[in-house]
Amino acid sequence: MDIDYFRLIDRIVDLNLDEKRITVEAQVPAVHTIFEGHFPGFPIMPGVLLTEAMAQSSGWLILGVLKFERMPFLAIVKEAKMRGFVSPGQLLTIEAKLEHEGSGFAVTKVKGRVGKDLKCSAELTFGLAPFPDPALRVHMDAMAHKIGFPLQAMTHD
Amino acid sequence: MSSTFDQIANIIAETCDIPRDTIKPESHAIDDLGIDSLDFLDIAFAIDKAFGIKMPLEKWTQEVNDGKATTEQYFVLQNLADRIDELVAAKNAAPGA
């Protein structure tokens, strides 16, 4: 997890395009300035970052389903629940499932766990748009490679 | 069984917190009810789920932008209900339906 660059997902563990489901891992850093303020003496991951991590997990799933033809942008956060504290150094495992692919939008349901403990969940809606800049597409390809996006998964229709 | 219009109106009332009795068949979703594009995403999701369809919002928007259709054809609620009925009928007529 590279919080400074808002790259919160480290690794794709599993991507199942038939079931439209993804599992990713996100290692919370042991040390970061965020934890100095949030909170002194009791460092925990901010809920907005957990929500963003769930959104990025969903984003990779949607990119896979759409074969990187369009970019998902977070539009609606519903039922976001921070069910337990996530501490520095913990490994988050996030599972996202595509609930609905509409015309120009997609909806996911996401859950984040540390070990077996459910820590956060949400229903997220994304607007789907053509890549607004070629540089973004290049960046997403590079990030996909970095986090182990299984490009071969998209060749099976 | 409630009509398609009634189902849409109930969805809009619940999703956008608009009093149900102000939503009429002749209401224009954008001009009269003030529904914006983000709220319409929510409504579209609920309608897609309720009717088991995929409303072709992008196609409709393109037709409006190209001057091939008016917003009234898709966003006056009785017309929207008619479009939904057509989509449901097409789905039920499809092979394997």
C-alpha cells in the first residue's frame, strides 16, 4: 500500500471473470505520518482510506470485466460500514463482486477483512467512461503489471 | 399488480426523497423532478434490478445528443414506463427467456 500515491492495492490474489469476483491484498504500512494524527496513541486506518481501498479493488474487477476498454470512476458510496479497527502493519484482504453492469455504470459489493475478521463493507457505484487521457491508460497497464493483474484471464470469453 | 409507472414512481420517490404524490405520468424526470445524472444512476440500477433489464441509457443519451430523439421520449415518466415495457417484452421474447 503506497498511501502517498493513493495506490492502495498491492496484489491481486484471484480474479474470476466468470463469477465477476476479485480478491486483492493491501498491506497497511507499519509506519506513516497519517497514523501520527489518526490517532495519537491509537493509530488506525481512516475509514475514507478503507473505502478507497474497496473502490480500487472494485475498479480492478471492473477493468477486467470491461477488458480495459473503459475506466471506472467512483460515483456513489452506499452502506459503507467500518466494522472494526484496522491497525498499522495489518494485511487487508478485500473481496469485490460485480453486482450489476448497467449502461454506463457498474455496481459492486465489497468486503474487507483482516484474517477472518470483517473490517469494512460497502456497495459502490462507478461511472464508466472512455479513458480521458492516453497517459492514464498507460499508467493503468503499468499498475496492472505491478499488482499481478492476470491479463490471461481476459482472453477467455 | 402495480403498473410500470407506479413501480418507477415508487423507485424515484424512495431513491431521490421526492414526495410520491408529486410524481405524475407526465412528469419530466429532469425538468420537473430535478433528478440529476448521479441520482439517475441510482434510479437506473433500481429499475434494472426490479425489471431484470439493462436500460440502454448511453444509447438514449447519444440519440438525444445527436438530435435523433428528444429527452421527453425517454424522461417523461409515462414514456419511460413504455420504454421499459418494451425492454421487458423484448427480453421475454428472446430465445431462452
